Amino acid sequence: MRWIVRLIGLIVVLAVVAVGTLFLIPTERIGTLVGEQFERATGRSLSIAGDIRPSLFPTLGVRVEGVEMGNPAWVEDGPLIRAERLNVGVDLWALFSGSVRVQRFELVRPDIVLVSRADGAVSWDFSAGEGIEAASEDSAEGGPGSGGLGSFTLDLAEITDASLLYRDEAAGTELRVEALSLTLRLPSAVGLADLDGEGTMNGATVSVAAAIDGVGPLLEGEVRPVSLTLDWAGGEAGFDGRVGLAPLGVDGTVHLDATDLGPVMALAGQGAPELPEGLGRDRLALEGAFTLASEGSAHLRDARFTFDGNSLSGDIDVIPGDERPLIRAALSGGVLDLSGLTEGGDAGAAGSEGSGASGWSRETIDVSGLHAVDAEAALALGGLDLGILTFGAVDLRATLTAGRLVLDLRNLSAYEGAITGQYVVNGRGGLSMGGNLNVAGVRLSPLLSDFADWDRLEGTGDARFDFLMVGNDMHALMNSLSGSGELSLGEGAILGLDIGGMIRNLDTSYRGEGQRTVYESITASFAMEGGIVTNEDLLMTAPFGELTGAGTVSVGQQAMDYTVIPRVLYGEGSEGGVRVPLRIRGPWSNLSYSLDLEALAQQELQEELDALEERATQAVTDAVTEALGVEVEEGQSVEDAAVDSLEDRLREEAAEQLNRLLGGN
């Protein structure tokens, strides 16, 4: 706004000079005179290629065709302004009173080039010349001039059918606007100034409306009321508050409601981000109190955010940094639906029915957003839906530093239990995830159903595990899973499988709808490597007996190969029972169960051999006892009993012979 007002004021003064000297200087000299005055005032060139036509009635004015205003030498994109026509009209009687009242200022079909250099220099800075004041003083010799902005008014200024190029070399961004039209009204430098306009960016038309209460005081360093509204086909944004320019400061309320961020992001020289569902893909809205401090930090208080159907409220601070800004936030909300973040992996998790093929998504996970900012955040939610997992109340702290996100799970309610621990997402040089989690009292059926599409285990459980995954998609992550853990489950049931009935009847048909195996407890420890979970010490206690197990579960391939060995009791209080290995293998979507009958036959044969050996041993013992007159005590072998008996007899015989030799002494 500052450069627009000053530029208009300067051009008006020069137009007055041109009109005032029109009758004294030949027409062909007017363009040269105006150009010299302009260059002296600004250090820039001004050329007029067409005619100059003055008017005295009803307003004092001039019409100039083919106007070109130069840019600094370091700008390679062309002149600052190249316009087809310039029309200026001023109030003649106001000039006699020492003020400049512009009744009409019109710039027709101009091409405008604005460049901000990497070192901070801007192409619209006119401080290189002697300034507007010098031009005004000189103009007094040829006609009445302006005494300054305080006596400057503008009934109507128009820019029609303009094209605008703005390049920020420091940020590496470029903005192009076509079919730009602006209308400015400034009845008084200390009164209300109105600016309206519209232009086309990336095929979308954006309208702007701004009001400043006191342009003059604002330019002189005062803080003044300002309002700004942007409208486009995909939304609207606005500000209403107070602004100061020296130093720069902003304080007021902001709002945004958009279904398409493209046009408003183009104003900032950025492309529209690809937002996922749940984080603003279809609608993004914001309202709150905004403050921009003089040191460059931005603060949002009592803010409310809407991301599609999700909403959050709280405070946010943005602090400039050397490499990236730092965001500090404290936010809260109800249930947050972020299932769109994992819908690819979730859809692939089930795999093809019966195929056994890996079903994890191979779509690359984009983590570039982790490098955009650093962050320190506290989040409290009523619930969180991640698609593959659903949580209740959430209390967590998040720290993002140079692409590495650490989530401190202070309390995460999940499936009627709780999860605590730490989860890390590292986007430095690729993607890796890891952490240490403690799970307490979680219901198993909904948890496994959501995460692995497997709902055959009922009950509650506790778990502890450390894990690490590396890869740029869900398939790679799950196939790289490594770590260790422990599992302890309370009372529950395995659905679709009656292990006791299988073993008692040697029939694998004891599975399917309505079948179940009730258990009292399950404990196990496991190791994870290459996406495969290995367990060797499974122990399940159940009314039918007990069950031990060992094998592998391939998380990466969504399959398992596991053998359980149940001991089914013959009856209540029985200590014996039959043990038949049960092998479970195949893809999660179509597991197969088979009894190892060969192992059962070997078990029965071994039992017969053990019985025969026991009978043979007993027969030998009885024969030796009878032949040697030796009595075998419980737990003593026949050999030991015979040796002990022989030693006792030798000892007695030696004592008797010695007694005879010594004559009874």
C-alpha cells in the first residue's frame, strides 16, 4: 500500500507539471521533461512512447499513451510498469489552495513486475532518487504541487486488465496474476481508504476487499485498524484488527474456510498441499485471535480448527528458526478420525481370501512433511481412529526435530484397556518406526480384528514389547519387524476351534462356527526378526488340560506355522491324558488345522515300550532278590542292592575271622 500511494502521488505531481508547462513547451518536449523529473525523484527511468493529451475542463488532467517505468538494473524480468495508457485528473481549484485532490487515476492494461532479491532489496524501492518531496518543490515552479501525503486525496484510482509478476528470490517462489483489476478510494489521508479488486491465479478468480482507517498515520508508524477479505470459488479468508508498519506488528482475529487452498496458497508463492482425508482434504477451516510480534513470531490464541469432519481447539505459537520454524501447540478435541491415513494399508491387510499372499500396501508413505517444521505439542483427545487401530481417550506429548517424531504416550485408552510407552517415527534418510509399549487389560477380539483382521481370540491381555520397523511402505515395514516381548492373557476363549474335542475324538472337524476352546490363562514370550514372530514357551491352562506350543507367526506375510501340544485329561482329577500335536498353518485369512497322528502313534508306542521296560526291570529285580536273598529298597537299583548286600556279608565274615584269631579279644 505504501508504494502504491507514493507512486500515484508522484505520477500526479508529474502530470501536473506536464499540464502546467503544456502551453509553454512544445508537445514533443513534454515526455522528455516528465521523464527527467521522474528519474530525478526516483532514480528510475520513465519513457512515454505515445501521445500526451491534456485537458483543462471539467478537470485538469492528462492522458498519456505508451508509458514505461523502469526497474532497477538487477531485475531481468522487464520494467516495473509498462502500460497501454495512463489517465490522470485533478481538482484545479484544490491545487490553488495548496492540496492535491486526484479525481481520477486510471492505469489501463499494465504489465507490473515486482521482484524481492535474496538480500532483501525490492524493486519498488524509490529511495535512490531525490524523492517525491524534491519533485514537488520543483513542480511549484511550473504549477501548483502537493505538500505531502497529509494533503493528498484520491477520489478514484483504477488499474484495469493488468498482469502481475511477483518473484521472491529468497523463498524461491513466484506469483503470477492475470486479468487483475483494482479500485482504490482515498477521500482523506487520515480517513478510511477502501481497496477492491480481483484477479486470476492458476485459473481461479480471487477477489480482495481491504479497508484501512488512516493510511497517512499508518505510513508514519502508527498502529491503525485494518480489515482484509479474500474470496474465491473454493473458500474465503479474512483479517480484522490492527496493523503497524514500523515495526511490523499485527493483532486481530483471522478466519479461513476453504475447500480448495490453491488460490490462497498461490498468494504466498506456494503450491496447494496434498492433504489426506481427515486432515483437510475436503474442507479446512480456522478461526482465532492472531498476533504477529515485531520479532517475527506468530501466535494464535483460542483457536478452533476444522479438518473435514474433525475439530481441534487450543493455542499455537510459531517461532522463526535458522533451518525451519518451531511450532509449539496445546490442543484438545473430541474423537479424531484419521482412518484416511492408513486406508491403503488397511485395505490390503486382509489379503486375498485363501491366497496366503502378502496383503500389506506397497504404496510409498510420504514423510516429507516431517522435515517442514520442528514441533513441541500436547494433545488431549476424546478418541482417535487410525483405521487399523481405534483408541479411546488420548493424552500424549509429541516432539518433532529435524524429521524425527517422538510420541510420548502418557495414557492411551484402547479396547477397554490402556497403552503407555513411546512411539518413534523417524523420517531421516527414509522411514523407520519403533518404540516400547506396555499394554494392560486390553480386549483381544476387537484389537486383533482391527489390526490383523482376525477375530478368533476372546479375553483380556497384558503385553510388553519393544519393536523396530524400517521401510518406505507398509509391506516393507511389516517385513522388517524386529524386537521382543511378553504376553499374559487372562480368562478367554479361542473361537472356531475346540482343541479338547479334536484331541479326544482325533477329529479335526471340531472347528468352525459355534466351536470354541475356553482357557484360563495363556503366557508366552517371543522374539521378532525379519517380520517373523518366534515363540518357544507358550503355555495355556484350560478346563480340558493344558497346552504348550511353539512356532512362528509371519506378520510380514500374514501367515503362521505353529504347533500346539495339548494334554487332554481323561476325567476330572486325572493326572494322565493324551497328547496329540496340533499344527496350525497357512494365511491368516484361511488357516488350516491338522492332527499329527504319526506323533500320536509314536507316543503310544513309546508308552508301550516304557511299560514293557518297567515290567522287565521288575522281573529282573524279583529274580535277583530271590537268588541273592537281597531286598531292594524303593528308589534303589538291583546292582546297588546286590553290592550293598555283598559288602555287608564280607564285613561280617572278616569280623568273625578276626575275632577267632584274637581269641575272642
